[in-house]
Amino acid sequence: MIKLERVHILILAFLFSFSQNLHAQNVDFKSSNFKEDKDGLKTALDEIKLGDEFLELGNQAVIDVNDVKDYFIRALFHYEKAQKFNPKNAELNYKIGNALLYTNRKYEAKKYMDVSIQLNPDPDPMFYYYYAQVMQQELEYKKSLEYIDKFIDEAKSKRAEEMKKFTTKFKKECNAAPDIVDKPIRAWVDNLEVVNSTEDEYSPCVTADGEFLILTSKRPNAHAADDIGKFDGDIYSSSFENGAWTAPKNLGAPLSTDADETASGLSYDGQRLLLFSYKESNANVMESKLEGMDWSDPALKFSSNINSEANETYASYEPADIKVFYIYDGKLNGDKDIFFSGIMDKSRNTWGKGQSVGSQVNTKFNEGSVFMHPDGRTMYFSSQGHNSIGGYDIFKAELVQGIWTNPVNLGYPINTPYDDQFFAFTANEKYAYIASNRPGGKGGMDIYQVTFWGPEKQVIYDSEDQLLASQVNPIRSTPLEKEVAIDKKSLTVFKGKVIDYITKKPIQAQLVITDNSTGEIISDVKSNSATGKFLLSLPSGRNYGISVNKEGYLFHSENFNLPELSEYNLVNKDVEMKNIAVGSKIALRNVFYATGKADLTSDSYSELKRLVDLLNVVPRLKIELSGHTDNTGSEGLNQKLSQERAESVKSYLVGQGISADRLTAKGYGSSRPIDSNNSSEGRQNNRRTEYEITAN
Amino acid sequence: MKITITIIALLSFCALNAQEADSSLTDVEKAFRDSIAALNLESDILAKSQESYNKGIESYNAGQFDAAIGHFSDALSLNPVMLQSYYNRGASYYAKEQYDAAINDFSKVLEMDESHYNALFQRGMCRYSSGSMEEAIGDFMEANMANPGQEGPVYQLGTIYFLLQKYDESITYFSNCIKLNPKKPDYFNDRGSAYRMKKDYVNAAKDYEQALAINDNLAYVKNNLGSVKKLMGDQNAALVSYDYATLSDGDYYIAFNNKGVVLCEQGKYEEGMKSFDRAIAGNKSYAISYNNRGAAKFKMEYYKEAVKDFNQAILLDPNYVNAYVNRGIAREMARDQKGACSDWKKADELGSNAGRKFYINNCND
């Protein structure tokens, strides 16, 4: 594996070399290269020399784990002037990259380091140490380890030996980082753009309700800039209004003066502020109180037994308000550690001697800031030690039975390979504010808002089953009652009477009515004997046969329709029956003669015509026509007149086509009375013409 | 009563005409004539009633239920004692899901014939459909007594007890159905589901398998078997059954949906999404699969795409509470906290505990 990594680095070196040959060539700061601008060359070399002095101070401070102050910034101030004169010098690019790595512009280092290796593929072994840091910033941990190994292999200088503790720590970081980076915590980290500037913003402090923020910024202010154009730190505030933070406002004197103030800890209620500033290169923790709308003049927080020639800087209240935690750089080895002091006499502001929070928290590297959670048991702090994934990271430790637990890295993306510091938490633990010099900000160190998502919210999947068959095939079978046959019974009242055809007298006869379509006998009744009437109901809309039967009468049969009517209907049907019984004597009451004569009068023809019909209907019928008188007058005349009248009727019938041999005419005079001759009515009845059926 | 008044009125009119037409009739003859006229009128009205009734059946069979109701009503206006018209009108109302009106008509039938099996059964169906379960049980019990050999009332009793979560009773009635007709897979499926609800997954699986032994082409039974296998902890067997269901019916979106859920639970979100795609292809109105696809997209961190699917689920079902919860979660991750809170509030209003918890914990800043 080691062999492979070495091969990889050799290939990289070859590529750098190849690239250089094609595209770039190192330009040394020597007169032969700048014949036209020797003054410029001299100035550049002077700047490099000045820069080198600061770079050396800075690098030594790093090795000593001391405050690098502004050494690297100042080194850059000079180097960048020389760089403008000659940007193609490998060594200067390397030095700029080196310096940048220890400033809040460290994300710019790669650009210069890449140029340097292109211009000089065979750099000083220290180059690989810094390039390993560049790769770490790019989250290229594997490459980072390859470069740090190359540095260890090739660097033989005293400095390399001095940096051993850093290389060991660095390899530990690179080995551990992937596990942290690959499992990002559930939070967003957003640049709080509204409060940031191109200069440094840092040390955010927030009230417990999360609605008031105090920060420190080195943006241009009303004070004079220093010799390299940098401004002193001032204290600013911002409020959370209508769902957004307001633009920061410089709190002015007495908090912001022309000294370099830094706000470090805000009481949970926002009424007191811990801050520090350097006076004669010495920093002590100060406190200011909010009186109405104004902050009081900052006063030393601690009694003199704590304030020292060393620096007491970033401090935090704790909820019981009996301790103050702060960063102290006064230990023998000079690195910054977290200390705390407890109040001994509040009225006299007497504090106990400051002491370390312990080796579980403090490392041989720098601890940079501290924040006590309102629960009083949880400490958030930044450190270059522990399992940082690069630069300062933010950690959490808890006080359990008086001992701080092993710090836990707050994880990516709160922590990055860059410097991630400070931690101001709101009481609901949803938001925190940090400062970081990671890339993508507005410039330098910026304030970031951390929004914690809380426990993972599980999305809900829904399944569905059709547990019941009726869900799939709903039962909608509804059998209907069946259609019905339309049974419309329209009845017709069928009435009439049965009478003798000739005499019109009522007859009691048998009437049988048959439905011709079915042959069904619908009715079988007798007509009334006195009136000959019958009355019955028949279904309409059919064809019927009616047969009328009476002994001695010709059988009567006929066919008739009863029309379909929706309402009441009455059909009248009279039946005339023809008497054909031998011996029957029928008086022709409607046959009339001229008085005393045998001449038929015209009103006789109607009845005689019916007799003609009867004889035509029954051809075998033979009759005797007889004339009769009453007993008035002589019998001889009566006899003669009756004979003549019988003959007269016979003649008429013959004249109507009836064969004479079927007719016999005979006068009986008054010999056969049928009534009394003693009354006119009786005599009227006795005066008559009869026929008697003699054969049929 | 109505028909009597009509007849009397018309009879008077006809009698008057008859008098004018034939004044020679004797009183007896007049009485006879009038009685015939009355009969004719009654017959005519009955015939018209029958005609309307038959037209009603014709309309019903053509699916024209409004027209059918009109015809049956006409028949009843002419003949208010025609049981068949009440029954068929009740059936028409039932077809239109106008359950109260249908129940009234079936009740009228039962006033005339208290053991009318079909009226009892159909009234029970109406009451079941309108959620009056206890009354429906009464009807089905009476129908069962009126005609003990019929499977319908027994099956409905099993179904109602299932819906009332009285699974022991439900199993009893479904078992009775199986005795009456052991060749019907529906009865095994439904009894299996009752076992399932009792968490008796072994017997549930047996019944589902028996149903499939009778008819192996029932996709919904295969799906149910898959879900029981899942409940038994055998996700792979569940996937096999869901696949088997979709082989029976390539558009059976429910099985595709359930398969997708199992795949997502196995962390196979890509495959899960494909299965949800198939479910949606089978039923473009299936809100559940839009919700689930949104959930899969969320797990793949496609938050905005997930929100689109949740939007569609809510569009299809505005009261889909889990879709609101899920959309809130996705919106939060898409940095739309206001929208997320609005969704969780809505979910809370719809009765979601998760929605309530998320709203309280995240929306009171």
C-alpha cells in the first residue's frame, strides 16, 4: 500500500513537471529576470524579507502552540506586494500559501500552493506538510495522508522534528475525519449573510430566546486603521424581527472603542456581557451591564488574583452565576486552555483562583472558545485537539459526577477542516450560532446559523389491501319483481230483448254467447219471459257469436263485435225469432183492409213483408191464410168477405214471389171467434187475418 | 284510497252520460250498467298502472334509474297497493344510492308482506351501505330466517361484523357461508381477512391459499396473502405474492403499491419508486402511491420532487392526512419551514398525532 502511494506521488510530481514544461516556468527574483525594473525588484525583495520575518514568527508560534497574533496577516501584507511584481516565483507562492493557511483566508492557500508546485516540482519537503493541509481542506483525506507521509519521509530538518506532534495529530485527524464527514449531522449551517462582511465576524452571543445577537466584527469602522489597513474589533448587535435578523449595529462606546474589543459571553437574559480587549498586549475578562438602553462601562470581571500577565479572553457565564469559564493562555507551554473561577464573595467580587477544567477537555493544542449551556452541565467549546477534522472544531462535554466526559465532536457540517469556533445556543436548542472561516462566506471569519432538524422525522408509507371480496366485487345484484301482463278488462253492457219476428211479442229464449277467438262460452242465460229482456256484461274488444234458441222457433244465430272502449259502453241487441211450429196460428194484427172490402191498405205491407221473409227463409214452410170477422152482419156476407180477404193476402204473397202451392186461403166468417163479440174490443180482436203453419 | 276516489269520480261522470244516453233503463239495469262502468274504469286504471310499472323495469334495466323511479311512482299513484312497484322503486333508489328513500320503499313492501325475502335483504343492504350496521344486522337476520338457504344474508352478516371489528362473529358467519357453498373463494378470502385482523396470520394465510386453490386468478387474494406474509415478517415472500398478484392482473395497482412499500422498507428506494410508478400507471387517481413515491423521493433526498408527489396526493384526496405530514417533512428539508408548518397544522386538524407533534416542536419559534 505504501509503495502504491509513493508511486501515486511520483506520478503527481511527474505531472507537475510535465505541466511546468508545457505551461509555466519559475521566475526567480534576480536582476537578470527584471533588467528593466531593478527598483521594483529591490522593493519586492525588501517586501519578501519583511514578510519572511513575520512568517517565521508565525510558524514558530504555531510550533509553540502560541497565539499567532497577526504575524501571518502581516507576512501576507508584504508578500502580496512582491507577488504583484512577480507572480511566477515558486517559493513566494509557497510562502503565501503557508501564511494563508494560518489566517481566515486559508481557503485561498490551494491556489498558491498549486502554482508553486507547478513552478517547482521538486519543492522543499515542508511544502508537502502544507499541501497535506490543503488536501485536508478539500476533504481529500487519502491524498492528505499521502502528502503528510511524503513530508515525514523527506523532511530531515530540525523544524520537521519539531512538527512531529502536529503530523501525528494530523494523521489522526485524517484517519478519523471520513467517518465524521460521511455521517453528517441533521442540521443546516447557513451563512448569516446579513451580519457578515468581507472582514472578520466572530464570537456570536445570543440571548436564550434567540432574538438578540451580539457579535464582534473587524469591518471598517470610525476608528483609524492600523499600519496594514486593518481595523480594530468593535461590538455589534442584531435583532430577530419579522422572521429575519436585522443589519448589525455598532454598539458604540463604551463597548466599542478604538481598542480591539471582543464580546465573548452574553448572560442568558441578555442583561450582562462579558468581553475583553487588549491593553498593552494583555487581555482581561471585563463585564458590562445593560442599564436601560445603555451598556455600562466595562469593568474587570475578576478580582486581581485571576487577572494576570497572561491573557484571559473568551468567557462564558454559567446559569447558577457562581462560576465563569474562560480561555487562558498562561500555562507553562503557552497554549490556550479552558479555565474557570468560582465566586467567593459576591459583595466584594472575590473570585477563587482560576483552574483548568481538566485534561478531559484541555489538550496540548489550543482550545479557542467556551459556552456553557443553560443546563449548567453541558459545555460547548472549540479546540484544535481531540478528534478535530481540521483546524478548530466545536465539541461538547458533559459534567457527570463532577467530571467532564470525553468531548464529542459536534460533527460535519458544523465542523469542517477549517476553523469552526464559538457556539451560542438558543434555549429551544433549535438554533446555534458559530463562526467559521470555511469557504463560501463573505470573507474572513463569518457568523453561521446552525439549524438543528431534531430527531429524524419518518415519512409515512401507506399500504392498502382489499380485505373483503365485496370491496373488489361490490354486491349490487338487486333482483327486480317481474313484469306483469297488462290485464285490461273492458266490459260492455250487452242488453236487448227477444221477440217474435212477426208479432213482436217477447219470448223467453236461451241465449248462448261464445268468444269466437277462443270458443269459450262467455254467457248462457235466458231472456225474461215477460219482457223478453236480457242484460249481461261482456269483455270488450272481442268478436262474439250469439245463438238464441226457443222451441218452435227458428234457431237464431249471429256474429257481432264489441269494440274496445276504455270507458263505459252499452250495446243494445234485440233478437227477433221466427215461429215455425206446425199448427201455430199467428194473427196478423197489422194487416188492414178497406172498410167492407178485401183490398189491402198500404200500411199492411210492412207486416206482410215480414211474412214474405219468413216464407223465403223457411222454404219448406206451408201456411193456411184465414180470414175472420165478428158476428155483426149476415153470416153469408161475413163468409164471403173473410174468404176474399184471405185470398187478397194470398195474392199479395204470390205477388211477392211465394209459390201459390205453399199457400191456402180460407174464409171462416165469424165461426172462429177468439174473443167475445159482446164488446167492441172483443169484436176488434175477432176481426182478423191469421196464418197457420201447416207444414215445415 | 286514491284509486277509490278516482273511480267514484269517474263513475259519477259516466253514470250521468249513461243516463243521458239511455233513459229507458230500469233502475236495476242502471245499477248494473254503473257497476260495469266502475269495473271498466278500475280495470283501465290498473292497466295503466301496470304499463307504468313495466316501463319502470325497462328503464331500470337500461340503467335509467331516474326514469325508472318516475315510472314506478306513476304506477303507485294509480295503484298505491302494488307491492311490486314499491319494491322496484326501492331497488331504483338503491341503485342511485338514495338509501333513505330506498329503505322507505322496502319498508312499505314489508308492511304488505313481512316475510318478503328480497325486501328484507335489500333493506339490509341499504342500511349497511348507509352505515346503519345494527339495523342492517336485524334485516339480514330476518332475511336469513325468511329464506335459510340463501348465502347472501349470512355473507353480509360476516361482512358487517368484520367492519364492526367483531372478528369472532365474522369468522362464524363466513364459516357458515363456506358450509353453504364451499366452492366460493370469496368466503375463504374474507374469513382469512378476519383471521388476519385477529393477528392469527397462520389461519389467515391458510384461508387465502384455499381461496387461491379454488381460483388462482384472484389478484386481490394474492395481494392479501402478500400482506399477511409481510406481517409474518417474511418480506421476500410478500414480494413474491405481490408479484404473483400483478401477474394475474397487470394493472393491479394495489399490489404494485404494496410491493413498493416493502422495497422502500428494505431501503430499495429506486426499485420502490418504479413500483409506485407502475401503480400510478394502473390508476392515475391513486393518491396513496403518489404519497408513497413522494416518501421514496424524500428518502433519496429529492425533496422538491417529493413535494410535487405529495401535492398530487393531496389534490386527489384533500383529506389525506399522511400526505400532509409527509409534505411538511419534505418542505422542511426543502427549506420551506412556513409551508411545512402549514402542512403539519393541517394534519393536526385532521387528527394526526405526528402532525401535531411536528407542529408543536418545530413551529412555535
